[in-house]
Amino acid sequence: MCQNSISQVLLTLLILCGLLQCDSRPHSYDSKPLSEISKEVSKYSDIAHQIINLAVYGKAQNRSDERLAEFTDTIGNRVSGSKNLDLNVHLELVKIPHWVRGEESAVMLLPRNHTLAILGLGSSVGTPPGGIEAEAMVVESFEELKKRASEAKGKIVVYNQPFVSYGETVTYRASGASEAAKVGAVASLHPHTGWQWYQPGVAQIPTACITVEDAQMMARMACRGQRIVVRLTMRDQTLPDVDSYNTLAEITGSEHPEQVVLLSGHLDSWDMGQGAMDDGGGVTISWEALSLIRDLGLRPKRTLRTVLWSAEEPGGVGAAQYFQQHKANISNFNLVMESDLGTFSPLGLQFTGSDEARAIMKEVMKLLATINVTSLEEHGEGTDVNSVHYVFFPGASLHTADQRYFWFHHSDSDTMSVQNPEEMNLCSTVWAVVAYVVTDLDGMLTR
């Protein structure tokens, strides 16, 4: 999971241009009383129970977990697509960044000799051939870095920022190198791995992840006034963009095939572990939801489409190109759903949309009362389906008990051992029930 605000803004402009050229307005629930919509939704109770029974207790029990295990065990952390689901399955070409990790090493030379475990951040430049040897300067925030700017020239900035939340703390990974370069640093280190972005017009310096333990140790040394010297060597490089594919599978709508409810997760992963949690689980439940609906012989009024994104980690690249490619039909997107924060025990959904759409979604969530998954919270945006998209359509993210997410995120520990089959069954159920009902309702969600 990651973020990239520049591509979001560009995508907004592209989609807006497409909307201005689109004359059609799909039928929505703008004028229908909520009481009538509630009655309509309640009629899906039997179908919801069929999906629950099939996924949680029936022949599809544990199928999503078994598929995920085969997927991650076979492909590992370089996923490349999904097998045919006996659906309308196809690939759509996208251009993605091609960053190559080379040999990487770091050693603390002073105040004692200590090998640092490091992992270069995605898109980082390499060091000169002989590496970089420099004094380290430890800071806890960008504000401290700015206050001590006069001390930073020629040094390696080490961020020892406290974890607040992903949204707040990830900025040190995303922008830490450029902020350090602005004050003259020659490299930066910090305790969170993933992709990073260089700011235009700012010197590009090498940047890597270190362990929390080493960041805290160097912070203690700095507090004692000890001089810290680090030698950093990185052979990373960025090559020209390469071809990749978003993978699409769908059940074509029986009455309004041009109108779409979209389920999604991202196929790519960070190059540590198996990518089972981030985002193999999201991929698998988006696949499984279609399978459950097909198993029951259901065909909704609208098209139910699963998109497995390529290149999410570099900033939602595959998703951005998908929405650009489909901008002419963007007004027909009814709901877009993303799972990218783990498939732990589900609590409900996080939703972004109009008040009218939220009221309808609350009614839909009541269908999941028997498995105690009825919550509808704010903020349904993710990386691939981010906040700028909701100018054009409602969106939802799977909301789970994800307290353990950062124990495993972008690490060697992101393997099948993180996953729980019973939780996967429940997540697949939520995904299938919500997706089917919203796809089959008489009207579209209100913008």
C-alpha cells in the first residue's frame, strides 16, 4: 500500500475532461424515498444468506485461503496474473516503472562497528561506486530537520519518527529523501520500507530503510553526544518503463452491462516475503466474490467487474492508467471497492460518497448482521481507488481488525502464516454480498 498525490491530481483532470464530453446520465435513486429503498434491499436477505452459507459453512469454505496459498507459494513476491475463472477474463496493457534493487549494505563505523540491516526504498538512486561515508544526524520530524538545517550539510539524515498512523508516518518514507536533500544531506535512512518519490527540482540522494531498533539505538547515541559515522553502499537503478497488465474478470450485467460495480486488489507486492497480506488477500477475495456469485447461478443487472491492479506499490500506476483508459464510461461506475489493508476479521466497510449513497449502503450492510459485520465508517479511499476518484463515483474499502497490519507490512514476515482461513471466508462473504446487491439494485447510488 502506498500514495502518490501528483498522479491523483493529473488523473482527476483527465477524468473530468472525459465527463464533460459524456451526455448520458444513468438512472439513480435521487428521488426515491429511503423507506422504499430499504424494502428493496431487504428482499436480498435470502441471497445474502445463501452467499454466507456457501462461503462460511458450505463447499466454498476456506477456498479463498487455499487459492491464496497456491498463488503466493507458486509466484512468491513477483506476482504476474491470475488463472481463468470461467468468466470474461482479459488483460489490459499498462506501462509501469522498472526499478532494480542492486547490492546494498550499510555499516555503522562509529561509535562502534555495527552492520545495519537495510533495504533501499523503491526508485532510490544508487550511491557512487565507492559508497558514501558520512556522519549521521538523527531527527524525529521534518520540523526538527528544518530547525537543524545548518547541521545537515554533507551528513546522512536518520529519521527516528514516532509511528502515529500510516497516513501521517508514511510521509517520511515518501518524501524523506527530498526533504533531507533540501538541507544538503547526502543520503537518508528511516524505519519503513516501500516506494518513495523525489520532488522535482531537488537533488536525488540515496535513501533506504533501516530497522526500528537501529534507528532508536542511533537516537540514543546522538542524545549522549556520541559521533555516529555510517558507510552506505547501494547499487540500485531505475530502467525504462516496461509493459505490464491489469487483470480483469467480470460477470456481464443482464440489463445494464455498461454500468459497473468494481472490486479490486493489487497483484504486485513489495519484494519481501510473499505478499500474502499486502495484497494477496485483497486480490483473492475480489476473485472469490465473483466465484461465489457464479456458484449460485446469479447474474446481476449491472456488470460486476474485478480488477487486479498492476504496479500499486509505485503509486497506483496501474489503477491510474485504468481509469484514464475508461474515462469515457466513468459516469457509469456505480461503486468502486478496494481491499488493501489486510483480510483480517472484517468489521464492515469504510465508505466515501454522498449522504444519500451512505444511507443506502447502511441498508445493504444490515444484510450481514448474522455474521456481525455491519459497520459503515468514513474514508473509503485507498491508493488505487483514492480520494480524487470520489468526485466521480462512490467508493468503499474493506474495514478489518487490522491492528497487526504493520507487524508484517513490507517485510519478510508477510507470508501465508499471517492469514486466517476463517477470516478470509468472512471477508469474501462481505465482498460478495455487498457487491452483488449494489450491482443488482434498481437504481445506481446517488453521486
